[in-house]
Amino acid sequence: MLAGLGILVLALTGCGRSQPELVFSGPTMGTTYQVKVVPGPAGCPPDLDHRIATLLQSLDAAMSTYKPDSELNRLNRQPVGEPFAVSADLLRLLMLSKQAFQLTRGAFDPTLGPLVDLWGFGPVDTGDRVPSEGELKEALESIGLDYLAIDEGASSVLKRRYIEVDLSGIVPGYAADRVSELLDSLGLKNYLVDLGGELRASGQNGKGKVWQIGIEVPSVDRSEVERVLALRDVGVATSGDYRNFFERDGVHYSHIIDPASGRPVSNGVASATVITPTAAEADALSTGFMVLGKDSGLKIADERGIALLLLVKEGAGFVEYSSAAFAPYLSERAE
Ligand code: AMP
Ligand code: MG
């Protein structure tokens, strides 16, 4: 599971003089996490490091498509028409996915699992092979989140036809939200959670200033800051086509798949950054907006009041496009 890596936590948010920032970090979900916490007067529990690591391990164990016995893979093996009891986390993830699926008119669709596998972006390495038309057509027949009925009251789901769920486009953001919930429950109010570039910010940094992050210029080998954003109590995620891809015969194949065609997106959008109240929403929507492309993406974002920033390839460079709700983030400078 690879998260979008378009976001840099800027060094300028580092240890402040007024109050130290505690940093907890480690590998998770095929990427890394970093949690910065400014302890309040009551301090941090001594085992906070362990509690964060354990929470992330259990989410990864349940939601990974790479682990044969994960809860998600058990759902994927569940026969059609038989109810499957889901954990509270999987229920929330599927309901959030359905909202993102509806908002993006099917562009974010976590039932793309068979296509993700076919293009070699899943657990099995296919050696950068381009699938045949026949293979794509067959895989497209088992795509569509509408084929998953969710019974919230009974905490169960039922597949109406054969589908495979891949939550890689939302789990890192959701995991950042879960860490945020853990910190809130401990009375911690000032923190920045970064899970593979999907972020959840709360309160202020150690210098008593609003947290700041940088949005990268899309590039395979460079990390240049395009924009500095000040974040107050929000989730932010970036999805891009430039870090996880392969090239065959001069064609660039990205890991973001268009559910309409079954093919990697090629609409010129190099990255999509979304700011919403939670990181899970931002994560799913940033993947969906990559698929929707510039015109439909901006239209939907404006209709729904969503903060969206797109970097679009034009000529030799990139041009920025943003929804109205993103404007305050572009004009504001924290320091
Ligand atoms: P992200 O990096 O958050 O944009 O998520 C990308 C991952 O989500 C890919 O590696 C796939 O596993 C999966 N994915 C690809 N295309 C889509 C899509 N259109 N909707 C939902 N998930 C997708
Ligand atoms: Mg995403």
C-alpha cells in the first residue's frame, strides 16, 4: 500500500523554543509515519509511542491487501450473497468510501482491486506488463461499489456480485484520523500526524504557530516546495501520478486507475491536493479528483465547497488550478 507522497512536512515546523515537540515515527503500510505532539501541561503518557505503533499495526493487519488473512482479504474471499460481519473500522472505511464514490461520481472506487492487480500495482509483480483488451474487459465486469450492500445497523456487508475491495486509496488517511482520535482521547490538542504524506493537523506547533506543510512540485526525483499551506484542524492529502508508475514503450502508466476505462489515468493532472475536516475524506477524494481531471474535478469541488488544488501538466511545466474553497490556503501565510 503506497500513499501519495506529495506533501512535505516543513522543517520550519520543527522543534520550537517555547515548547518541545515530541516526535514518534516508524514504518507502516509500505510507507512511514511521523507524529509530532506538543504535550500539554499534563504531558504525554510514557507508552504513547507504543500505543501509536500498535494502533497502526492493527489497522494494517486488518486492511492490507498484501496480507492473505487480513479482514479485507477475508471479505474479498466471502461468497457472493452471504453477509459478512465487519469490524467497526472496516464499516467506517466502507461507509466513507461510499460517500467518496458518490461525491466523485464513481471516480473513487475501491472495488478496482482486480484492475489494480492486473496493472501490477497490487501484491503481485506483473513485470510492467500492459494487460490485453480482453483482460481489461473481463476485469471491468466485476467493478462497482454499488455491488456492495452495507448494513450499518447490523455491522455487516453483502456482495451482490463478485467484487474485490482495495482500500489503499483511503486507509492511510483513515489511519491518520485514528491516530488523531487516540491523541484527542488522551487530552492532547496540538499535533500533526503524517502517514505517508496524508496528514491530520490539530492546534498549533511547539512555537505556538499554526502547523505548516509544503506541497511538492510533481517530479520523480526532486522534492521542491510548490506551496506552503497553513493548516488548522483539518485533514489534507495529495495524490499524484509521479511516484508510483511504470513506463512501457514511452507511455507513462500511473497507479491511479480510471474505473470508466480500466486504464491508468492520462488526463494531464499530475497531482491533486484536498483539504477536508478529516484525512480519510481528503485521501479518498484526492484519488478521485486525479481521475476526474481538471474540468469535472473543479466543477464538483466548487459545487460541494471542497478545497482542491490541482497541478496540471501544460507544456514543459505545471499550472496550478484551485477551487474557490482552496483560495484561503493560497493567500495565507502563517509566518
Ligand atoms: P492514493 O495514493 O491515495 O491516490 O491511492 C492510490 C491507490 O488506490 C492505488 O495504488 C490503488 O491501490 C488504489 N486506486 C487506484 N485507482 C483508484 C481509484 N480510482 N479509486 C480508488 N482506489 C484506487
Ligand atoms: Mg488517496
